[in-house]
Amino acid sequence: MPDSAIKIFYLDNSADFSGGQKSLLALLSRLDKRNFKPVVVVDRKAVRFKEELKKIGVEFVEINYGNTRFLEIFLVPFVTLKLGYLVLRHDCDLIHANTFKVGLIAAILRKVIRQPVIFRSRLGIIVNCHGFIDRVIYRNCDLILANSHYVKKTYFQRFGNDDKVKVVYNPLFAAYDLNNSLVEDLRQKYFAESGCFYFGAIGRIEPFKRLGEIVEAVRILADKRDHFKVLFIGNVPVSGGNAYKEELIRAIKTYNLEHHFVFTGFLAPIFEATSLLNCVLLCTEGEPLSRGIFESQYLKVPVIASDSGGNPELIRHGETGLLYELGNPADLADKMIKIMDSGETRERIVSNAYSFVKDAFQPEVTIKLEESTYLQLLGRDGAVIRNG
């Protein structure tokens, strides 16, 4: 690696392994290592994330981010001091905050360090408002990288200004080659019923995913169709969340819908599992830009999603997927029936969505655009950053 390579600190405080961490892995796996040297500052409890970083040969530093309920706010100063020391010790050129908490910490650090700070904004700050902390991050960070045009729009709605916000989509992984042996194992375990139509909701089981709307939709759908199942593919968050899962289970039992639902837990071969689904469901309010959607589209699986957040950026209704009205389980049930009953609809959606994703997420508009953003921010190419 040349001495002129730009050293970037990627900060991520999550102990979970979900969309934010997957998106960072996708970026780091395709980053031009001749010109950029990434170092990830990761929470010591993030076991799966560290394993994945090792696989792609990216250096990481472990620290305790103080993710302790009730004490977290009091531990932020100590974490800030620790990160400031690491920045100086490793002589990094740029800080890239990948999660919200470290966005705040990096914004505080920016007052006393020379290194520019980028915050990767993964949430719209209207539905997911963090009060004055959003303002601290916006004012102090040099650049906000928004996951979608929806996220960028929420900064304008909140502050009347979005000059610091640039839209760069999270990238696809370089390859989505499926392991046929794993596919067959999953087929035997979860997809063995002949003629059954399999829906899947992919991601952690937590309230903002609004999985209860799926339960209500299935209650309606069960009176009209029979041979189908919904797989909830994901764990509760590491920080807790069993109460919400238990709430879903109680509702399913109350409606006598047990034979329509399967809780698989976390599935490491997630692409293999996704490929076996007949349709993916996503009900989140204010979803910025879901990996679950665009990876399903790339794997040629149709998607039904709420008409909220960044979902309409990925789904043109009836063309690259189906949108339902958020908060309307009856509408979701109608869309589920439509996708079950019309092979022609499924084929059209799959073909259009795959073409769309290949174009919208090509390296030139994800990886290369992010790399050029780093160079521009550091003044290495003399260019001016242009907002998305």
C-alpha cells in the first residue's frame, strides 16, 4: 500500500450485525485499497462483525463503546477521549461515523481535531428524531452521507437547509453467489411444503419494523387463501426486545394462525434463505433505504413494502415491486393476494427490479462516488462536492 494512501477511521458502536454493518462491509470489501487504508473501530462485543472484517482482511481496533443501559450517556465522555487518542495514535486522515452514537461522538471530537468527519445518516430525522443531537451532528460534521433522497429531504424539513447532505446509496456486495448445499439445507428445514407460498420478513424483530401489520394482514388473508407461510427471519436486538416478539406470538396464537408463521431466528446464509422466498415483506415506517429490498430485488425475489420513507425510491408500484399503504393491513393483504395469484405480475416485477438495481447500485454510483467524496473532502482532487 503506498504511503500516500488515505487512512480512514470507520467508527461503528453496534454490537448487532444488521443493515448498517452489512453496508459497511459491502463498502470495505470493494474499496480501492491502493488509495485508501480503512481501520474499523468496532465494539468488542460485535463478534459477528469482527469475524466478517477478518474475512475481507480489513484492520480493526476493539474498544468498549459503553453500550450500557442507563449509564450510556455518562460514559460518552470517556469513549470520546478514547477515540480522540486513537485518532492521534493512528494518524488517520478522515473519520467516517457509521452509526448514530458515534456520529455524536465524532461531532464532539471535530471541535478539537483537524480530521474531517463524515456521518453516514441511515435514518430520516423526522420520524426518527433525536432532538438537539441531530443538530449537533449536522452543525459539527463536515459532511452527511445520506442513504437516500428521502433521508436528505428530512434534513431540509428539520433545519431548512441540507447543504451538508449528499446522497450516496449503500453498495451491493461484489458477489451474491449462492451455496447450493446451504440452499438445499434451508429448503428442507423451512421450505419443504410442496405448493406453499412463502413470504419473508427479513431483519431484527423490533417494534419499528411494524411486524404486527403482517400478523393482521395474515388474519385477513387466511380467510381467503390457505397454503402460505410467513417467515420472520431475524433475532431480537442484542440490547433486548423479547417483549415485542412475545407480543407477536400472543397475537398469532389469539388468531389461531400458528400454522402460517415461522420464527427462524438469525440465519447466517441470508442470501440463500432470501432466494427461496416467493416474496419479501417490509412494513417499516420511515425506512431510509432497505438492504432487504434492494438485495431481494437483485436476487430476483419480488417485494411488497410500505409506501413510507425511501421505499418508493426502490419500488415503482406495479413495476419494480408493490407498495401498500402504511398502517393499512387490509391493503397489505390485498397486495399479498395479488402477488400470490399473478405469475405474470411476479415475473414483470422481478425482471424490472433486477434491471433497476443493477443500474442504480453499480460501483460508479456507490463505491466510486463515495471514494471521490473522500478525495473531495480532503482537497486531494481540487473538485467541489456536489450534493445529491
